[in-house]
Amino acid sequence: MVTIDRLLTVERTTDQERERWLTQQDAVPTWRLRAEAVEVRLSRDRDDLDRFNPAER
């Protein structure tokens, strides 16, 4: 009986971990897109800074 309870606990924990992992994987593309957008914005800001203040760089 103890073995069955232990097995059920392990399966439940495994399912919870799998669900957590899947949720995180769903968020990865969103974070990647956000990071790419920030990189583009930073690049534009650097270009603007270079254009307006070429001696400071």
C-alpha cells in the first residue's frame, strides 16, 4: 500500500513539473520576441546618438 501511495505521489509530482515546464516553454517565444524588439530599439537609439553626437563615441 505504501508503495502505491509513493508511486501516485511521484506521478503527481512529475505531472506538475511537466505542466510547469510546458508553461515556461510557451513563454519562451514571447520573451524572445520582446528581446529582439529591445535590441532593435537599442540599435536605433545608438544610431541616433552617433548621428547627433559623433564626437562622444
